[in-house]
Amino acid sequence: MNQQPTYRHTQSGRIIWLVLAIAMIISIVAATMAELAVLTMTAIIGTVILLTGWILGSLTVSIDGGMLSWWFGPGVWKKRVALAEIEGFEPVRNRWWWGFGIRYYGKGFLYNVSGLDAVEFRLASGKCFRIGTDEPEALVAAIKASTPRKGS
């Protein structure tokens, strides 16, 4: 039995976590100088910051069972596409001003947590999207090894 290769990699959003940590420190400092109402607001803001970090603080990409899947954090936002639908893919560099998270970049959506490297995918339907990764060559190699060969 020939088992398809499996790929799984999680990239941590270091910049996202740094920004969230700075925001949390500022909130705590402001709260120590303020009254009870501000302390309550700071607790609410702090909770939102921690939830944001938990949900958007990492991006996992997986190739398994003929599917390319990617999700942020614990899997709150999960996307999948069949490898057979992928018509082309290549490592690319994102523009720094495109930022992090989920963004529209002109051709399609970008899913990114850190850095500028990504892999751009073109589907048979004509849609494009990019997945940010700190190891684009490994992701490309895994897709090449997992993609069904047409005509073979």
C-alpha cells in the first residue's frame, strides 16, 4: 500500500505576540494609575488581547489525505482545498504592508502570521490564494510529493 506523504508545520506569529504583549503591558500600567472603572475596562481589553493571541497567534499548514488544510491557532478558522484542485503553486514574497492575519492582496486572500515568505496557489477554478510560511521550500516540496500527477 502506497501511503501519501504527510506534511504539518505550525508557524508562530512572533510579531503578533510582541504587539499583543506590549498592548497588555500598556493596559496594566494604565490600570495601576486609574480607578475601578478603568480597571474593569482594562480586564476586558486584556481578555480580548489574550483571545486574539490565542486565535491568531499561529498558523498551521497540513497536507494529509489528498487535502491541503490551514488554520489559525486552535482551528477556529480552518480552510481546506483538495490537492487535485491545485493547478499551480510557487514560493513568493509578500509586500510588508500587506500585514498579518487574513487579507485580500489583489489576486485572492493571504493567510499569514509572521514574515514575508508565502506560497501562492492557483486553482483550476482560476482562484488564487497565499499561505504564509517560514519554510516555503519545504511546503512546495511536500505539495509536489503529494499532488496527483495528471496523465500518470
